Amino acid sequence: MEIVLINAPVTKVSPHSKLALPLGLAYIASVLIQEGRTVSAIDFNISGLNLRRVDNIVKKRPSVIGISAHTETYPNALIIAKRIKELDNSISIVIGGPHASILPEQVLLEDAIDYVAIGEGEATMSELVKYLIDGEGQLEDIKGIGYKDADGKINLNQRRELLDPDALPYPARDLFPLEFYQEQWNISTARGGCPFQCPFCSASFIWEGRRRPRSPENIIEELRMLYEKRGATYTFFSEDLFTINKKWVKKLLELIKQLEYPIQWGCATRVDVVDEELLADMASAGCRSIQFGVESGSQRILDSVKGITKEQVVKVIKTCKKLDINVASSFMIPFPQDTKETIRETKEFIKKLYDSGSRIYMSYTSPYPGTHFYRNKEELGIKILTDKWDEFDAKHNIIETKHLSNQDIEELVNEIVQYTGLKKRA
């Protein structure tokens, strides 16, 4: 065994944690396999962290182990890395994912971490593996990595440009236990992030507003494969802002309609980048679900963090229901400027959307590294109540604001839950 790829788990396994196949790792695996490497993968979000499995991995003496981690899963990534190094210090450990891409220097301070992959991992891992296993190339020439030199000095190489997503092989889905995922057949439709710079999102920090979509023709090829050879019945287009380029979306919809069989799919986007005509076109091409980031029910808060209107939200949801598209609206509580009054406005708006047929997803605001909220927390009056990264899970409150104490926030959330009939996730 040459290479093992590991998806670090959340501390508490939940339905949300095993929602979808980790496409990033699956793409890295497919590129390495295409190059003739022997690759295996483990998603500990399915089983929960099991150090005996880590021990078994080390016994097979891989040359390189890559670990992917979000902020919430980073502490478990470190537990895995340290266990590996305790058993066999010769194994090279690479960590990637959002947390390492945002805080590469901090991550490299850990003795158990040898390298950090910053941003996209396919070409970076390919070149790094050639260096580590084949002895080809020089570390300083590998774009997108961070490493420690012989003196322990941390070096961060230049970021690489976004890859051409059409040139990549399909993700290596067979390396993962597909039957355990709620979304088995998720499809990546674009590389990079969202051009909007929402203050609570770290995507703009990681990708610097860059986005590179796959061609509609390339996506259709993968759709055909999933439906004809894999028996897929529903796919989810994994992109935060699927409808940002309407011309591109319409071309994809045209090609979907030309398929010899109907397909069903879902996506996520914003209410200000769809209209009734586009939604009708999407519905006629098999769109059955859309998740919209609404965030707040106070127009004052929306003006400061999202730039959408409540009227737009209501109109879009009404249109979706008319077109028989299942719709979900996601909210976050609290924002720095929230008061008891604005959160009670959110409560009323959530109830209105819920009664109109929208599913509601509500999370606690977590000021993730790289976000405007994290970088400007003092100025914004945000007090972070924990120094443990695994508590940045959006499932429980970890902040106080200049207007709201922790107790205020909990009481207001419970008020929303009781008033709307929502169920609180553990």
C-alpha cells in the first residue's frame, strides 16, 4: 500500500456528518490511481474515530497518508496524525482541507504534520507523492504546499491556479462505503468558491473569489455514467451557488432535457440569483430540491450580511412550491448586530416560511477562521467562548455579542424552536 487518504471525523457522529461522499478526497484518489498509485481511503465520519483502524493502517506500512479536515474535525485529524507518528515516524503525513488551507502555518507547528496542501489537492498531492515516493522534483517547486525545512523553518509555496475540472477523472467513489451516505451521488459542478463575500463564510478567503465551472457537456457525461451504470435515482450538484452563471445553467438544463430518460436532482443557491423563468426551466429539467441561504428574518441584518430582501425570499419560495420543487431555507443565529428584537423578527419569518412549506435549517453562528467575523471579532464585539476547534460545529452556541449573552442566545433559540415547532438537533 502506497497512499492512504483519511477523512477526519466530527467528535459526535450525526446524520449531518455523514451527509455526503467526501468528493475532495475521492478526486485526489482518482488522480493518484490514474497515475498508477495504490490508494485506499477511510471516512471516519461513517464509523466514528477508531484508533484500532489507524493501527491497522500503519501495519500495512503506507508511504504517505493524507488527512482532510474542516475546523470542527481538525482536532481528530491531529489525534490520527499523532497516533500514526507514534507507531511509525517514517510515514509522511499531509493534511489538507479548509482548516489547513486557512491556517497552514499554525498547522505546521504540529510535530506530527509534515506537509500542508493548500487549496485544491489533486495536482499538489500528485507532485508531492512523486517527490516523497519516487524522489522526483524539489519541494520548493511544488505549488500549493507548506512544509518545514531541515532547520524546522516553515515554508509556504505559491498557490497554484485552479485546475481545469474537465481534465480530471471522475471521483473514486468505490473507495468509500456509498451505502452509508445520504447523498451517494453528489456531483461537483465547479471549482473554487463564491464571488459573494459573506462575512460568515470562509470560502472567499480560501478561493479569493475564483470559480472555474465544469463544462455542461462534461457534467452530462458523469450524469450518464451515474444513472446508466450506477443506478442513481437522484443527484445533488455540490456547489454553494449553482445558479450564479445563468447562461451556463441554461446550457446544462438543455442537455439534461436531451437525455433519453428523466433524472432528478437538487442544488443550493441564493434567492437573488434565480428568477421565475429560471426556476421553471430547472423544474422541467428534473430539479426537485433547492436549499437557499436566507440567514436572518430581520431586513436590517440581511442588509449587513447578505444583501437580499425578505420579499425576494418569500417570492422565490412561493415560486418553488408552485413548481413542485422542495425548498429548504437555512438560518444562522446570532449575527454581531442581532438584538432580541431582530431575532424575534427572525422567529416570525422562520414561522412564515415553515408554514408556507419550506424546510428550515437553523445553525449557530460559528466564526470560522478566515471569515470576516473571525478576523474582526474584537471590532465587531464578538466574544468566542471556546478555544477548542471541535466546538466550531454550528450545533451549539460558542459566542456572545455586544447585544446578547450566551444565556440570551440559548433562550431565544429555544423560543424559536417552541414557537415554530422545529426539532433541535443534539
